[in-house]
Amino acid sequence: MKSTMRIRSVSRAAHVLRLVAEREGRTAAEIAGALDCPRPTCYHLLNTLEAEGLLSKDPRRRSHLGPLVGA
């Protein structure tokens, strides 16, 4: 039986990864706007994905795919 239950935070995280994969170097403001979510929520998502090695940030605080993506 296929479940249709979705975890919102996981869906948002997947959306963040897709956005960054489409165009690396996105800012938190750009990502928050694309997700239609508050910036603090976006910052928490970005920091979590970075801590997990799925995203990295350059010196200008722009997000890029991290070392574990595609590994």
C-alpha cells in the first residue's frame, strides 16, 4: 500500500537541493522566496544541509552543492 503522507521539512530540503542543483550560488533570500517560507526557516534548512555535507557556502554566503552530493 502506497502512503501519501509527506514530511514537510523533508520536502523543503529536497526542494532546496533541486534549486541549488539548477543554479549554484543561490542566496538564502532567493531560496526563501522560491520556497515561500520565512527566512529563519530557510536558514535552518540551509545550515542543516550544510552540516550534513549536502550543501556548502562560499565566502559570499551563497549555497553550492556539498561534497556528499553525488558521492
